[in-house]
Amino acid sequence: MSGCPFFEKKHLLFKNKPPKTEDDEDSSQAGVNKASKGGLLYGDYLQLSKILSAQVLQSELKSNKIHDEHLFIVTHQAYELWFKQIMFELDSVREIFISRHVRDERNMLKVNNRIHRIVMIFRLLVDQFAVLETMTALDFFDFREYLSPASGFQSLQFRILENKIGVPDHLRVPYNRHHYKDNFQGHDSELLLATEQEPSLLKLVEEWLERTPGLEVDGFNFWQRLEINIFDGLNQEKEKIEKMPDSEEKEELMAELVKQRELFTSLFDEKRHDHLVSKGKRLSYKALQGALMIYFYREEPRFQVPFQLLTSLMEIDTMMTKWRYNHVCMVHRMIGSKAGTGGSSGYYYLRSTVSDRYKVFVDLFNLATFLVPRHWVPKLNPNVHTFPYMAECYDSSYCSSEDSD
């Protein structure tokens, strides 16, 4: 029985390599230790003396040191550091929109990259719960009494983050029948109020979508073309169904067609949309048109980057919802139905926040409701419909990518 041909050759590839010389052995040590000459060192640069001394165990101060309190503190400090990084990225994106630099399409790559980075950080935060859950409910019970009245709800950074992304104030779940800001005093309360008055990411994206090229009535006029094509398509479907012999299937198809007609009639009803905005819908009528146009033409080079941005914005909502859900599950596991350390109803309060009320870009998710067969979408002629970039449409506000961080 023959053996493996590879082993029979006794690894000729490696056998024929020349032996290592003394110089080869020392090449790994050829560097120069610059730190020995003084200057800024790793620990100083990262301020590690401050960070690593910030884990003060309340149980230890009470002469009853509980091992798992250290994990609890480090995990939450890590969350707060990542919240700070998310806000740093978010502020830079908002500034690009606010300063109109987004009209230079070259900056859209920067926007997409930073929004994607926020998504990746949230993915990390969602996974971080797995580390905290290595602590059992009894382990947490051992030191929980030392935490009161501290509570995760008091995370100022997370509330500011919600405001900057665009969580609507009127849709927030009351905290013990009070407005969420009532739990913050002095400078913290002023910061929250200031972020409520600043343009949120949602508002800035809405204004950007309203400028989507191709919506102009005197140009491509996407919205009117789409409306005509959709209702022509629905009429053709009706004619096909009417030719079918009477059956239960025919009745079901006709009933579904009626629902589709009602759906698209509401889509093209601007007054109805404005009414829904007053009830909690997020995007303006024109912004909805822009978003749907980007969805339908996402494979066109002009709309690929905008489509990636809309996808990432939905990912932020998805990750934040998963984060809230994981938090709910962990709290339920750790304290059951007990009240929270800050005085809330605990699990029941947190559960009420896992809903579309806190989804900022929920209208983007709902765009899939209005998808239609590809042949119903108005055809683009690249030779005619060139769709200039925003910077070309607004020469007075053209900014090079070097003008923004």
C-alpha cells in the first residue's frame, strides 16, 4: 500500500531551504528602543493611571469585597467609553451635513465610513453582554444593594446619543410617569436640552434626501412617472385576474389587488402623509420620495453610495434595538420582576423601550412595503438622465473634501 506522496517527498520544499545564519537569528532584534531616550510613553499617552484606578468597588468600601463587582464596573465603563467614541463619529458626520460639505459627493465616502464604524461599535456592544452574563443572578445580588440609587437610566451619554441620532422626544416612554430629563439636574440637564435643539442625524438625512436628483418636476420627475407606471401595472393585473374563471383563487387575488391599490393610493397622497408625520412618521413626503428613488435605482452608480448610507442607518437602528433587547433579557435574568436600583419598574420599563418608538429610521425599513416589479420602475436612459452630483447642482456651496475633517 503506497503512502502519501507528499510525505514520501519528505517536504522537499522545506528541506532545500538554506540553513539559518547568525544574522537571520538576530534580525528580529534589529530595532531601536526609542522609549529609552524618554518622551511620551504608552501609559502616559493613554492616561492609564486614571483609567485603571477608576474601578472603585462599593462593596470593598463597605468592608465586604465582592469579586464580580469589578467585572460589573469595568463592563459599564467600557460601554461609556464606546458611547463617547460613537458620539465623536456622529458629531463629525453631522458637521459634514450641517456645513453643507455633503454636497461635495467626495465626502460621502467619509460619511459612509464613519456611520459604518458606529454600526461596528454597536455590534461590539451587543456582544459585550455575553461577558457580563458570565455573572449569575446570585453573584449580582451579592453587591446590588451597594449600587442604589445608581441606575443605567442615568447614563447621560446614552440619552445625548439618542437625541443626536433623532429619537423623538414625544415618543419616549415616561420614566416613573415623569419626563426623562427630570432625572438630570444642572449642567447635565442643560446639555440634554441643547442636544434636543440641535439638528439630529435624522433631520439632516431628511434634508439630504429631499435634494435627491431626479425628483425635479421639470426634470426626470421620478415621482409622477412612478405613480403612472404603478397604476398602469395594477390595471394590467386586474385585467389578467378578471379573465380567470371564477374560483377561490380569483377572489383572493382580487382582494389582494384591492389592498395594493389602497396602499399605493395612500403612498401618493401627500396630505395623508403629512397627517402621518404629525402622528409620528419620521420622514417628510419629499424625503420619502428621495429614499424610494435611491432604493429603486440602487444598482445605478449614481445611487450606490447613497443606498449604502441608508442601509447603514437602518443597521444603527437594528443594533440599538438588539442592544436594548439584550439589556432587557439580562435585567430579567438578574433581578426578575424587582424594581430597578434607580427606582423604575426595572424589567417592565426596559421592555417598553424595545419598540418602533425608539427606531429613528423606521421609515427606511417600511420602504420595502412599496417595492414593485422591476419593469414597473421608470426606465433610466444614462445618455439623457445623467443626474449631476450635488456639488454640480449647487456650485455656490461647493467644498473640497479637504475643507472638512
